[in-house]
Amino acid sequence: MSHEIRATSVLPAHREDIELRTSDGLRLVGELALPATAPVRATLLTLHPLPTHGGYMDSHVLRKAAWRLPALADIAVVRFNTRGTSSPRGTSDGTFDEGAGERHDVAALLEFAQERGLPRQWVVGWSFGTELTLKYGADPRIEGAILLSPPLHRATDEDLDRWAAFGKPLVILVPELDDYLQPPEAARRFARVPQAELIAVDGAKHLWVGEKAVRRVLDEIVAHVAPEFPTPLPTQWDAPVQ
């Protein structure tokens, strides 16, 4: 029996509660979602939106990536709460540090992925998570990064220049109706990163509201991190769903 994949659909995966340990002594809570039976094609290391404005590991695009992509595209998804952030999974140690102390959180994420041997790692940041990606994510262990709705508030031209020198892919999804940075200005700001690929998404908003917007984001992610896998992704699942 075929089931439509809806906003609340949870497809089969091996899901494991995890803890990241930072170099400054904090415990960060999270989850690793792996394909239930197939080998991992690629890995998403996710960084959530601003915790002081409701961002956490369960922010809906990241949650739906973890619920769908292990089954639909054999992609592993790591989600976690940055310092001081709470979700149903729990509360990470520490307090929000405006993106400064969070450098240790990003480093702990990269260390975890290396320790677990997760293949083809891509950092996926959303809003505040894009700032952390640009400031701290240019690490030789990753394949590249995907930015969702980058506000470019905390990230500077110096950070963009670091990514330009880094040379690895930087994919930027910019909503047409974003509250902070819309496609024309994003094109101007990211022009200093030669390898940047900017994708303007018509009709979308900063929070990627609606199933159409979510599916576009997930399709673009899969097309870049596992291009051997066909997109658009299926909208039906021929097995039970939660």
C-alpha cells in the first residue's frame, strides 16, 4: 500500500540519541539518523536556526530531512542542539554565546562525524546555522556546505574570503521573499566566493513554510550531496510510515 509523504511522515531509519563533547567541556545533545539497511551515500551535519528565536535541532526542515532522507536517499543526518538550546531530545550544556563560543560546537560536530566514520560529509546550516558554517565550517574533512536562508549578519566578508580560499563547494538557497537577505543582494555579497552556487527560490520565505518549499530544499540537498540519486524525491512511500 502506498502512502503519501506528508509533513508529519516519519520513514524508516536507524535513529540513535547522541552526545557531542566540546573542547570547553560541554555536553551537547543530538540525534544520528542512518539508513535502516543500505550503506550511507552521504552525510548531512546540520546547524539549526537562532535559538533565541525558536531555532533548535527540531526546526522543521532539519527534522524532515532526518525523517525522510535516510529512507529516500540513503543519507545520514546529524542534528544537535547548540550550547544552551533545548528540544524534546534534551538541553545542551552552556548558554547561547552569539556565535562565538559556538565555534566549539561546530568543532565537536566535525569530530563526532570523523569518529563515527560518516562518509561524504556536508555541513547544512539554516539561518543562524549558516553564520556558524561560514565562520567555522571550512574544514578539510567536509565535501562542501549548503546554506539555507543566510542572513549574513554575523558572517563577514573575511569569512566569505576564507571560503573562497577554501575552494570547496558552497551552495546557497535564498528565498525570494526572505526577511533578511533576498537574491539580488545575496548575489552581490557572495560574488566574492568564486565557487559559490546561488539558487534563488521563487515564492519561498525565510522559514521555508509549506511542503512545496520543504521538498524543494530536500531535492536540492540530495542533488548536490548525492547526485547519483535521482531527484525530485518520491512523494509516496510503499511501506508503513510512522
